[in-house]
Amino acid sequence: MDKYDLVVIGAGPGGYVAAIRGAQLGFKTALIEKRGTLGGTCLNVGASLPKPLLDSSEHYLKASKEFDMHGIKVGSVGH
């Protein structure tokens, strides 16, 4: 079995940064992640990047289809 100076469990935003820093400092470092990609739950499953996109999509839908029901006039949306 290999021996490591530093073992980081979880390759989320804190985990992969900790592993990089450990290696930079000369530690024999292992990073353990159950998914096939780095970035953790937020990046890969749906918290960080999709949230602003979903929020913008909702605003676009409301501006293009729902605002007029409330008497709000919007010019060309998304063109």
C-alpha cells in the first residue's frame, strides 16, 4: 500500500485546492473523490454554475410572456 503525507477526501473547491497546495509544499498527496471529475457537488450536480443561468432563464420567461399580464410593457427581449 502506498504511503502519503497528506490525504484529502473530496475534490470540491476546498479539497482540490488543499491537494494542490500540499503537493506544492512537497507532501506526497492523494486526493480521493467518488465522482469522475473534480469540483464537488456544487459544480457538478447543480449549485454554482446553473443557478444564475436558471435565474436568468426565469427572468427572460417572465419578461417575454408574463409581464404584460401585470401591465408592464417590455420591448424586444433577447434580440
